[in-house]
Amino acid sequence: MVTHPLLQCSFFDFQQTLTEELGLEAFRAKQVWEWIFLKQVFSFAEMTNLSKATREKLQERYPKILPPILDRQKAEDGTFKLAIGLDEATVVEAVGLPTEGEDGEEDTLTFCLSTQCGCGVGCRFCRTGSTGLLRNLSAEEIVLQVLMLMRAAKRKPTNIVFMGMGEPFLNRKALFTAIDILTHQSGLAMATRRLTISTVGVPQGILDLADRPGEVNLAVSLHAADNDTRSRIIPINRQHPLEKIRNAVVEYLERTKRRVTFEYALLDQINDQMDHLLNLIQFCEGLLCHVNLVPFNPYPGSEFRPSKKDTEREFKKALKKAGIPVTVRRSRGASILAGCGQLAGK
């Protein structure tokens, strides 16, 4: 039997598919959409306001609403990871990161989504980059990750980060469409300020985001603030050097007035020396920004090691003294290769 994808890239397309292909009334299509997106029900048999005949027709046409989970793992800190089989040749990983609120703050659940299968950027310290780029994901395939993580967590996310496999801005048509679905009132109705795009630094993508409505957050994976070091560990820096990235960030800040986050993974004896620290301070000078110092997450076969804790403290202290807001991000999910830079779809 030939199966067809049920979830399209907008409610209009979804409704059109069910009315034209199955002959359902428009309001019935809306009911199916609400069962999936609002009630997180992924079995037609449980959609009780539909007739038995309609449910059977849907089941016959769409045997599976969601693709199969090929593997699932859970770390001791509560982080969980799904390996999702989108087709016979495409496996992507998506991660859920629950955190317990402290001092009256809310409990959070962050979903980390992939935008590509593999990655063509080739950052030397990133496990995903070692696989190369297999293909871009469609907007539908990006949204499916959210639904599958929701089914596993039994709740809606508080935050979403496009920080999984792939470079989001090298697939930005699908990325922006997925954001529109996730934030639309007929979808998950996520607030745009709850979404973050993490990029290695694609200037045109940064500018395109600045032109879009809403308040989607921008995080730039900097990892070095001089071109020689950065080009050695992030080859795409030769195509998009720091000067171009910083100019795009300056223009983004002028257009949006929204703070930018710079991610900096500290690598022992690679980007954690005094000159690297001074370059980072100089790069951030005059920018509305926040620096996330990220402990490197090792993985089998990696040639890199995390910086020493003393070095981490020195970086944090110097950045604070320079008036630059800084946080040391807590590493999560590393034991199941679910941390930043550890996903590989294997």
C-alpha cells in the first residue's frame, strides 16, 4: 500500500488534502487537526467526535500519523533523545531537556530540533559534522519532531531551539515555514520569544531573520573570535569570516533591538588561551549580547577535550569584569550523546 503524509505545511494545505482526497467536510478536517495539535492524540480511533466510518477512512489512507521511533534513550538528568526514521535512508535525532525550576521559577521543557539530516558545515569538534550533509528536512519533518517529543514527554514544550543536526540558516525556507506552523494559533500557538535559532554564522540568514515578524531569538555559535582559530575549527568561517558575521549581527541589532547570544565551547589548548579571551571581549564590545560558555561534550573518536574548570572560571570572571553578561551552561544529556555537538542520527 502506498502511504501519504498526513501533516502538511499549513492548516490550509491540511484541510485541502482531507477535503479533496477523502471528501471530508472542512470542519471535520479542523477537528482532526485539533486532535493532533491541541490534544496530542495520534490515533484516529481515539478521535471520538468523528464517525466510525470517517475514522476507518482516515486509518486506511494514513496508517501512520507519525514516523517510527528507531531508538529512544534517557539520561540520568532526565534528558531524552529520539532517533526518528523519516524514510529508509533518513534518520534524525531530536532531544527533550526538562529542567526543574528554582526559587519560584517555572519548570521548563526545551525541545532541540534538527533542520537537516547530517550537516555540511563540518565543524571539527562536532559529531554531526562528521557525517556530512545527507539532505535538508522539510517543514513537515521539522514539525513532526515536536509532535513526537510531545508524545514522549506527554506535555507541550515551554521552549524550542533549532540546535540539533544541521545548520538552520542553510535550510531557512523550511525553517521559517516550520516556525510559522508552530506559532500559528491553529497549531501549537508557541510564542515566538520562546523559540531560538542557533547558527554557526550565516550572515544572510541573520538578516533574513531580522526582517521576519515576531521575536525569535538568535544564538551565534562563535567558538573563536579570531579568524585563524575559527577557520581551523569551523571551516565555513573562510566563506563567512568574523567581520561579515559581526556586521550582520550589528544590523540585526539595529533592526530588532533584540539581544544576541554568542555560544562559546571551551576547547582545551584550542580556543581557551588569554589571547582568545581578549579577542572575545573585543568582539563583544558595544554589542547587545550575552555569552554562553559551553563545556565541550566529548564523544567517541573526538580529538578535542574540554577546558579545565579554572580556565572556565577565568573566562567568566574576565567577561563579567568587561561588562559582558555571561553564563556557564550546564552540560546535559552527554551520557546518551544528546548534548550539543553530539547528535549524529546513529
